[in-house]
Amino acid sequence: MLKKLSLALLLLILSYCSFAQTNTISGVVKDTTENKFVHNAVVALLSQQDSILITFARTNAQGTYSLASVPHGKYIFMVMHPSFADYVEDKEIDATNSSQPMIAVTPKSKLLEAIIIQSGNPIRIKGDTTIYTADSFKVSANANVEELLKKMPGIQVDKNGTIKAMGETVEKVLVDGEEFFGDDPGMAVKNLRADAVKEVQVFQKKSDQAEFTGIDDGQSKQTINLKLKEDKKKGYFGKIDAAGGLQNDIADRYNTNFMFSSFKGKRKFSSFLLTGNTGQDGLSWQDMERYGSTGEMSMEMTDEGGMMFFSRGGDSDGEPYINTRDGYIKNINAGLQYSNKWNDTKTFNISPKFNSQLYDNNKLNFTQTRIGDSLLNENATTNSLVDRYNFKTNASYEIKIDSNNTLKLTLGANIYHTESDELRRANTTGAKGNLINTSNRKLATTSDREALNGTALFKHKFKKARRTLSLNASWNMLNNDMENYLQSDNQSFDNGVPVLNQQQNQLRDIEKQTTVFSSKLVYTEPLNKDFSLELGHEVSLNNGTNNQVTYTYSNTTGKYDVLVDSLTNNFDQRISIQKPSVKA
């Protein structure tokens, strides 16, 4: 009994100690030269081990501060204010030092100029943003920004290039507040020189919708903004890949990639040219961000009034999918991207691209099927040839009319041409090798598609916080003209004797058009500090036609002029949707 009581007492003491290993520390910051308390100074604690920011507070009008629930340990203690020299010291927090001695700071105007320059004010906190002065951290000559970040307390870069700031993974790296050739965090830190950076700013960036409405949607991202020196806001970088190999039974393999990007101020320009016959049919998603564009991305308004972006992928606008891992493909890809921003109020982007593919594939298939006691063996060869090209152009223009109103226009035009031929030969035999069926089929298709789209997004913020109005309108049109020739010959056998023959020689002419117009109006009204009301209404109009006419070849006229009613149709489609919404 005594042992159990002693054990329980020991556990209680340990539990008390574990809960008591934090302190609330407080103190006063004072300007001793004028004998005044310093208001709005930042008092921060950083871990000595990895310089991660643990906690911080601001002094009130009486110069006092309080840092609650500080774990015992060793820290870097910092006091920062724009008008005073930084105060930095190593400090150990334990149960005996809850009340800190008065911190005396000196106005910068009282310091010698040489001392101010040498100090460099390496780290300061402004609101929710931690700011590093880049020149205060020494790196080797010609080092890139990645090496600079590794020197900064609170920022870590691992061997894979993943960046963490204040213990959180950095998802965005901006340059002067703008994306740098896409949203890949490694893009800027690996391609910009360290000596081009004036400041490194670390903060939580809210989503575009949250910044617009003022309603926090919890979608913030840890972000680094690189503020460049005025004389360093220009540069260029690129990538060249070339590979090849000699082959015996097939055409020699080769692949070349040429990519180039440049920037000057807010202007960015990229270009790429890819050629080869190894199966590469476009930029990788990483290179698409760097040298291509986000033109393959579409946008639509969500039910919450926000914007959702999604990729249309490789079969955009209904184009047939080609598996480049099968067969041989010869491709040419070329594209340009230009973007610029003027006076921080007007932004323009345009991205034209060209793609050409010649695809050749030969397949051998063996299929065995058991039906009851019978066994059927099919041997088939399929020869496919696809020759196609497309032109794609996407452009956007955004204007900030004033501090409360913005308008963004987006236009896209895609043109596709495809010619394909497929020849399939097959024979089916029984278990003893007796011939049961032969089949020959030839399919030839010519297709032309045009896809046009446009969107307009208007956003308005009222004087009252979180009261907003947004209107999104979009228009899409897809035209498809196709000619499909089918020739087939199927012969059945009974004990090796032909018994039934079926032949087809048809032309199918297809014309399709789809037009979709949609718009959505969203209004948000704050109800109190924590809740808002959202009213929305969406209108969608969908018009479509599908005309398909099938003809059989006439031996008499030598033309495809015999109508096949069962394979001919003419459809018209009209769909309208009204979708009101209320959310709180």
C-alpha cells in the first residue's frame, strides 16, 4: 500500500513539474535618452538551436510587454523598433526570471552613422511579416537565393529544395509581390542571384478570395517575397537538353529541348522549342510553369463565390488521347509567353503555342476465349497512323479600375486538325486450328475542331469591410467537323468452307456545335464580427446541335450517296439553369 501511495505521489509531482515548465515573462522597454516609454516595439524570442521564431508581442503605450506560456530553455531575445537600434541578447528562461529587467534602447538618430551601417538591421518584424535584410547575411560570390535563405535564422532548405520558414513549408515564393514564372517555390530561389535581393519577407498569404472579401477562409499559405534591388530587376536563364542514339531496326532516336526566359521589372518573356521522336509530347508540368504558361488551366466560379482552377489535360476540347508509351511519335512543340504589368494597375498575358505529332503504332494481339467446351483463338494485327497539329492561344487582361473595383478579361482560341488511319486484320481458329472467321477493317478519319472561350470577372468592394459584389460571365463554343470512312470485310467458315460474308463501305459525316454561356452574381454582407451572409445567383444557357449523316458506297454511281437512316440523326439541345444560393 505504501509503495502504491509513493508511486502515485511521484507521478503527481512529475505531472506538476511537466505542466509547470512554462513561464509568462514580462518587462518594460524604455528610451533612456528622453526618459520615455517605447510604444509598439516588437519583443521576440527565437530558438537558439535553429533560430525559429517562438513567440513575439508588441509593447503598449506604457512600454510594457508580456510573453505568455514560454517553455523553459535558451533563446535569442530581440527588441526591434523602426526608430531605435535593435537590442539582441542570449537569454535563458526558467522559473526564476518571470519579470525581466528594463530594456533600454537608443534612437538611431543618436547613434554614429558608421555603427548604423554596420548594424544593418538584419531582422525586423512588421505586423505579421518577418523581414530579413539580405546584405546582412554573408554568402559566397555568385551564390543563388537558395544559399542566402540557408543563412537566415528561422528558414531552412533541405537537400530536396523544400523551404521551411518558422517551421512551416513555404508554398509560394514571389518576386516583388508577383509570381516568378509560375508558382514553383524553387523557380526564383534557384535562378536569382543572392546579391540581387534587398529584402526577404516571410508572411502568411491569404487566398485571393479572402483578400477580396475580407473573410478569412483558412486557405492561407506560407509565403516568401523577394524584394529586389532597383538595379537588379532584370535577368535571364534557360535550359538546353539534347540526346540521341543510333538504332538498327527502327529510326534513330533523338530529343532536343531549347528553353529560354528573361525578365526586366514587371515584364517576363519565355519561349520553348521541343523536337524529338522518343515519346515526349510537351513540356513537363515544372517546365510548363517556367517556360510555358498556365494556358491549359480553366477557371470557373464556385458556389462560394470563389475561383476554381482546373487543368483540361492532354485531351482538351475533346481531342483523342494518344498513349505515347506505345508506338513511335515524332513531335514538334513551340510556344511563347509574354506578361507585363504597368503602374500596378494593368496586367497583360498572352501565350501562343504550336504542337505537331506524327504517331505510328503496330500491335500484335493474341486472345483466347472459352465458350462452353469450345476454345477460340484470335490473332490480330493493328496498324495505326495519326498525323495532327494544333494552334492554341490564351490571353488575359486585368485592370485595377480603382482601389475598390477590378476587371479581368480572358480569351482563348484553339484550332485542331487530325488525320488518322487504322488497319486491323484478324483471324479466329478453333482448338484444332480450323479456321472459323477472318476480319479486315480499315478506318480513316479527318477531323477539324475550333474551340473559342472568353470570361469576364468584375469585383467590387464597398466601403464597409467584407461587403463585396462579384460578377463572373463566361462564354464557350466548340465546333467539330468530322469525316469517318469505314471499310470492313468479315468472312465466316464452316469446316474450312466460306459460308457467310459481311461487307461494309460507309461514310459518316458529323457536324457538332456546342455553345455555353454562364454567369454568376455573388454579394456578401457582414452580419457581425464573425459571420457574413452570401447571396448568389447563377444562370447557365447551353445550346448544342449534333448532325450525323451516314452513307453507303454505291457501286452504280461510284459515290457515297445511299443514305443509312438507322445511322443518321439530327439533334438540337437547349438547356437553361437558374441556380440561386444563400449561405451564412
